[in-house]
Amino acid sequence: MTGYSWFADARRVPLEQLAVALGLSVSRRTISPCPACGRRGRDSACRIYRAKDGTPKWKCWHASCDGRGDGIDLARYVISGDLRNWYAERGWCERRAGGGRSELVELPPPPPEPGYVPEDDLRCLLGQCGPGLYEPDVGRWLHYRLGDLAERTGWLVLSLPKNARCPDWARVGRDHNERSWAQGGFRALFPVWNHQGQLRSIRARQVVRAAAKVKCIPPRDHKAGGTVLANPAALAWLRARGTPQRIVVTEGEPQWLAWSVASTGSVAVVGITSGSWTQDFADRVPDGCQVLIATDLDKAGEGYAALVRATLEGRDVNVDRWAQPTQMLGK
Ligand SMILES: [Zn+2]
């Protein structure tokens, strides 16, 4: 026999109503401000959707925001006190197990973590791509970001043709604004790799002027963390086929590209974003290695730097924070 589950009950409260009760605004299923990152109005990428099992969920699609969950998760971002009281005051979830017995609360199993995109899908999408300069729109973006160095990007970045067939997860926008990455201008593709150098996912960068404020996105509804951008030397390192003396940790696609094309072949250059760097990567850094943390000199970049340092704590590794690129490019 199962008892009344407050959690199951609370998860049935419609998210639109819940968000409004929490003082957030909802327009066309977009929550503003995002309770996780605070982006509001047209900048907010925090959307309500229905999970495959029918439960209402929300997720912030901004590339640097991890906000997601069900109604309880949403409420916890806003309400610091007793959630049950707060729900009860609004007439929600008041049913209790009868018979004077203490309430039986069955915790539902946690929702399954989404996995990485299927490898077949990934290879099918990448198989339609050319090298970065192959598509004019992508080439223009590369020249804009890198100047003459764009000529050296080769296959570090892939260009997706306008008419490419994109799987369900390679889409952007919601409802009537939904488009494939190819149609939406997200046509510079960057494969990302796990700590063993295995292809696991991809990041798509917007290369044409468009209304979308989001510049770079991971596959929709799939896991993307624990993966990095990696130049050939970094891939060799992660695959245990090389022992780099220098590893550069960069942030964002343009920076990673710039470091990759400007440094000599022996420097391993990885590019990280939110959720990328894990202890698994740090554990692969060889002893005696010089690690340059070249993430942005802003709050997010300093956060990444602190994380990388923490994962290398106590190791025989020489960690430097930012340097002129020439200092690390080597011979
Ligand atoms: Zn957010």
C-alpha cells in the first residue's frame, strides 16, 4: 500500500500557476526572470515544457545556466522557508493520509539524468559538414573572430550546410519559433570530447546576425557536461597517446580556436564552459605539466579558474593564471 505523497501531489501543480504564485511572470511558456540566472524579459531562456512522461518541467536554455527541474525545484529557488506551508496557504497539496496515522511519504525516484546524444545521430550530423571555411557564412564568422588565423582552422570547427538534415535535438527556439540549427544560423559546429577523448556531444555556434541572443548551444534535452573542446594535442593527451608539457584551458569557442591555431602542435588546448571541467580531466593532467588557465578575466572565468585549481590541488603541476599568449605558445 502506498501512502499519500506530498511530492507527487506538488509536482502536479501546473507550472504556469506556480511560477506566477512565486512572483515570476510567464509569457508563452517563458518564465521571467529565470530563477537560476536572473535573465529576464527577452533575455530569459527559461521555458516550461512537458517531459516525455507528461510531467511539467522547466529548463533554462541559456548556455551558461544550469537551471532546470520540476515545480518543487522552481519553488525552492524562490521560497526559502517551509515549502509545504507555502503550498498549503495557496490551497495546494492539502490532502493527507487518513486514519490518524502519521503521514506516509513516498519519495518518487529522481528523474533520470538525460544522456548524451546518440552517437549515430552525432556522426550523421557531422558527416554532412565541411571544414570551417567551407560554408561562406561560417567562413565570414571565422574571419571576423580570428582575422588571418581563420585560414588555419581547418577541421577544428565544422560548417553545417544551410540545408542539412538535423535531428530533433539539433533545434533552437520553441513553438512557432522553432528551427533546426541549420535554419537558425547555428552553423559552426564544435565537437566536444569526454576525459578519455571520446566524441560525446557537440556545440553549435550562431554565425549570422539574428534575434537569438544565445550564441552557442548544446543539444536540446541531452547531457552536455563533462566534455571539452580539444585540439589534436589535447585529444592525444586524453586518449593517453601523448604527454603534453603544456595544457591551456580556455573558455568559449573563439578563444579555444585562437589558442589552438596560434600555438604549436605540442600544446594541448582545451575549451570549457559551464559543467565541462571535472575531476576526471584533472586526474589525467600529467605530473610536471604546466597548466595555463586562460579563461576570461570576469566572474565566470574566475570561477572556472578556481575550479581547475581546486581539482589540481596538491598535485605536482605548475598552474598559471592568464598570460600573454606568446608566453605559452612555445617553439
Ligand atoms: Zn537561467
